[in-house]
Amino acid sequence: MKRQSIFIGILVALAHYLEAQGVCEEPSSIAQAIWREGLQTPIGNRLGLPTTHVVIHHSNDPNLVLDDYTPLVRNIYVYHTQNNGWDDIGYNYLIDPNGLIYKGRDPQGNASQDEVEGAHMCNKNENTMGVCMIGTFINVLPTRAALKALYTLVGWKIRKDDISVLGNTPHAIGPTSANLPPMPLANICGHKDGCQSGYTECPGDLFHSTFDELRDSVSLYSSKCGVSFVETQELDQFKLFSLGGQTQVIPPKTYHEIKIYNLRGQLLLNQNFGDEVSTQGLPSHELLLVILKGGDKELFRFKFINP
Ligand SMILES: [Zn+2]
């Protein structure tokens, strides 16, 4: 696919550009106001704490193939708040099989998204950032798109907070009311690692067995510094742009609008999918933010350099 290879080339160029610039930003994610729309507002005061551990979960949902996983995220929110009686969804972030990242527990302006204290590790949530991979990973692994999003998110986080990817830090092991001394816990760990033996099988045995590779991949992504890569298969599916000139865009049904902004937030292009989209006249060699919308929802965003 010529167009695909061109686009991959753009992403490679972007990676080099970001490495050269030392840019490292939090990957884009879907805001609570979008996925939580129409549901009850969470309650409670929020506390922000520095992170020592990134704790990875699975949601224990069936491994469905969907265009939009927002209903599952909403279900988790409803389950945590109404069934479990928690103040809010437990995790800091969630990642769906399409590789989209959702902001989880609402910091309510009192903390950053990655540092707001959640409810996800057997009552010992202090200093943890919880990331939930949507699905069940006892016998299968998360999709490649989901794993890349995870590497990008955690890669950004460990760089930002200077967390040693292969290190251990003492942490309380739950759930217990006994005042046991903290135990060494891998800085990037699974839910069950932070709990007493047999308490949970989260994040699933097969997925958990790959955590050494996961740490290597996080380290690699961290070194490339926070680029939200798009899966090549998805690139093919999106059929976004070619180099200059007229390009026919054939989007998946769920996306119907595209907006392109420059770094100063100026809207450069706002067009419906299915139309002929021209990138001619857009500033060259500039980092642009692209937002794909379906309905009123922002479904996906990424950055690239317009050739
Ligand atoms: Zn879990």
C-alpha cells in the first residue's frame, strides 16, 4: 500500500523529530465528560500522590471485537460506583482493544490524571497508577493496538516520574487490616502482585507471564518519548492522507469528521469524511493535531507532521 507506506514514513519522521526535540507528552485520551456523558457525576474528595508503582489490570470483560468500547467503560463505572459503592471508577486509565485510552477516575481538579488516588489494588492504592486493559487475558493477550497504547502511556509515565522500569519499591500488600511491613513490589506490576496470594487472578495469567517483555517494550517506548503510534492496520483502515494534493478518504463508519489544528490551536481543516480532503495549502513541516469524531464524541486523536 503506497499510501500506507507514506504514512508510516511520516510516523517514523515524527518519532525522529520528537527524539530530536526531546518532546515527551502524555498520550491523548478520552475525557470523562465524553465517555461518562449522561451518567451520575462521581462523588468524593480527590487526593493526588506521587507514583511509585504502575499497576496493570484486565477488566474481566469478554474479549469482544467492537468499533466502540465506550459502553464497556460506562459499565465499569456504573459497577464500581453503584455495585461496589466506590466514589468513582477505580482506575486512573483504561485502554480498549482498539488502542484508545480513556481517562478513568476523575481528579476533579485536585490532582493530575496519573496521580489521583484510585481504588484498584486490594485497599492499598497509595502511590499507584492503575491502568485497566479492557478484556480478559487469562488465555489470550491484549491486542497489539492495546499493548502499544499501554507501552506509550506507561513509557510516558516512567519518564515523567523517573520510575525505574525494572526496579522494585517497597509497598503495602493488601487486603489486610494488619499493619504488615511493606514488601518489595515491581514498579511495573500486575494487580495480583500487590495483593496477598490467591486474592485475584487479574491481569490474567497469560498476560502476566509476558510482563518482562512488557517492561522492555515500555522502556523502548519511553526512550522514544511518548509518541502515540497508530497501528499500521488501522492506518490502512483509516486511509487518511497522501502526500499533498487530493486524497480520497474512506473512513470506517464510526468516524465522520476530521479536524486538523496546528500547535497554537488554530483550526486548519474541518471536513466530513467521505469528501475529498485536500491537504494542499496546509503548512508543511509542522506538527499537527488530528481529531477524528463520530457523533459528538471524540474517538481518536494523534499527531503527525504534514509532509
Ligand atoms: Zn485488577
